[in-house]
Amino acid sequence: MSLKKRTQSYDYLTLSLLLALLVLGWLMIYASEYTIDEAYSPFSLATNAGKQLLWVGLSAFVFFLVQIMDARFWRTFAYPLYFLGLLLLVLVLIFGSEIKGATSWFTFGGFSFQPSEYMKFATALALAAYLSYFKTNLNEASSRWVAIGIFSLPVLLILLQPDAGSALVFLSFFLVLFREGLNPLWYLLVAVLAALVIFSLIFESKVVITFLGISGIALLTFAIRNRLPWIFSGLLVAVIAVILMIESFYLYGFLLMGLYLLLLSVILLRNRKEQWPSILWPAMIVMSLISFGTDFAFNHFLEAHQQDRINVWLKPEECDPRGSLYNVLQSKMAIGSGGFSGKGYLKGTMTQFNYVPEQSTDFIFCTIGEEWGFLGSTLIIVLFFGLILRITIIAERARVPFDRHYAYALAGILFVHVMINLGMTMGLVPIIGIPLPFISYGGSSLLIFSLMMAVLLKMDRERSA
């Protein structure tokens, strides 16, 4: 069926949100370098502000170029652009430059380019193309695995660099699959497993196993008829198991809970409720293995600096405030010192004395918090989530499935970037080096996010009927 191209009115509201973020980002990059004693021109290419302005100009040119192209170009060449990205990820492992321990960059002159940023855009196109194919059905296992494979392959190549932060962003593509009908139980399962891994990183495996045993007892108890006496006996078993664990008699505690779970399982089987034990026992075994595996991997496979990042996130009381905990402490102090309305633009003392490392890139939100306070920080967050909301509105009014899939992919990428970056600065997530889109200093990120927005707005303007 042929598509008749129809030109719609341009979405100036979405464009305005984008321009606002770009302007505020450049102002904050300048502020992150500014000092009272050493004035400099914001247009000098010797400064981050000057270099970023050059990238803003290049991004504007690319944005304009996309607007005069036919939107169908991106649907036609989605797969070639995807394979080009894979090729770049392979080449960067061979010819790339190592920066901060990761071989993730091509460098030329005074500039650098990160292929993983381009790969986000290319993967969004490829996934949109595959989901738009008339034979794709996410209710079938083959379609699900192909869709997941499209964004898992770049993840594997990026982890070889290694760059766990950039690889994590690709999990945002699960948002597209959710919108297109992937069973929500998969997301619940992933959430439970993620919680188990985090729980296992905070507590020792014996604590996790005891918690799993008590949870299993509770589930089986409530599946039994005349459950009141079993509730009291289950509580007694749980209390004894906890006491044995505290007294370091772990084996006896595990044995007690195991025998009680076995008794409950036999009763349920006699009452023809075999589905409960048949689900619980495999689940507990798998979850116990995951707990032991998490603890083993943390202590034997992760490097010292990787362990420090996780401990800073989950066990800050065990970290050195002048070592691994320093960045997060300074970040929180900078944001908190801004108060309600901030110290004023270019008046951030912690920013000017460079207390916060990487304050023009990963930790630029600290500069916003210090100089603009709660009001300015809220403004930035509102602008970001306003932009994400506008993207989802564009997605829902799209008349071509490809455009809808692509829009949701972009919304997911932006959401993950914003949430992780803000979480890093406040110690809510590990420090994994993810920039704040349109705000952080970085040409690759700015260029690719501008390109993705340009393609979206062009698709929206040429909605087909």
C-alpha cells in the first residue's frame, strides 16, 4: 500500500523545549569553568564553552539538513545505518583512544567522537524497522529474541570497551517493547531479580537466604486452608531461624526452614494445590544461586574501582570520604548549598574552586543546584520531562508504526539518561559516567541527541495518511 505524504504544522512547542535546554546547557558549561580571577571569552575554542558552541553550530546544521530531507530516508536506510554503527563499535576497539580506562573514542585534532552515542540512534532506527515489519509478533518467542538481540549486540560490543554506563542506556529499548505488547510479567521478573541482586550486594548471602526462606513460608502458609495455626507456627519458625542466624548457626536455621517448607508442601500436595510448591521450590533455588553468584562475582570478578563505585552507592558508610566517596559528597554539598533560589549565576563558590570533579560533564547538575538552587533544578527537570511528554504525544499521533516505535525509543533513551545522571549527582545510583543530554559538555552526545530530535520532528511533520 502506497503512503501519501502529508505535511503537518511544525511542532514548535517541542522545538522550544529543545532550544531552552540547549541554551541553558551552554550557560552552565560556561559557569562550570568560570572563575573570578581568570576571565575568559566564552567563544574561545580553548575553553569547553567555546568548543561546545562549535558543536551547537554543527548540530544546528545537521538539524536543518534533516528538515530538508525526506523522512522516508530513515525508514529505508535503518538497517544499513545500524550495521554502520556496529562496524564503528568494532573499529573503535582496534583504533580508538583510551580515555578514563575505556577505549570508546575516535580522536582527531582537538575533538573526539564516541561511536556508542551514534549507536543509540542507529539502534532506535533498526528496532523501529523490525517492529514495523508485518510478520513481527512479540507474542512469539522468535520475534522477541530478535528484537532483544538488536539492542543486545551493541551492548556486548560496548562492554568490551569497557563502558558499562553507555551499555546500560540500551536497556531503555525495553520501553518500546512494553508499548508494543510485551508481557508485563517479564518486567516484573526483571524487577524482582534486580532487587535480589541489589539486596545481595548490601547483605551477606546468609541473610538473603534467610529472608527468602521466611518469604516462602509466608506464601505457602497463606495457600493452606485453616491457616491460622500454621501462621503462628510459621512465625515461630521464622523467629527461631533469625535467632540462629544472629548466633551464626546458619546451617541449623536453613535446615529448620527447609523442613518446615517441605511439610507445608506435602500438605498442599495432599490438598491438590501442587502449583504452589512446584513454583516456589525452583524459584527459591534459582534465587539462592543468584544471591551466592552475586556475592562471588563482586568479590572475584570486579576490579577494586568497580567495587568502590557499588559500595559508594549501597554502603557509603564503609567508604573513604577523601577517596571513593569524595565525588558524591562534594556533589551533594554543592547541590545542597544552593538552597531554594541558589547563590546566583557565576557565583557558585564550590564550582569556582573546582571542588566537584567533572563538573562540566557528568556532574554539571551540581553547578545548576549550587547557582540556581531548588528553583533552577526544578526548572531543568520540568523541561526534560516536558520534552519526554511531548515525544510520547508525537509517538501516539504517528500514523506510521515506524515513527511510533522510533519516538518511544527516543523517549526511553532520554528518560534513562536524565534519571541516571540526576541519580548519580545525588548518590541514588552508581557513578557510571552518563551525561545529561543537551546540558553536559560533550560534542558526540549533543550532536546525536540533536540528530534524533531532528528526525523525530521531521517524521512528525510528514505524518502520512
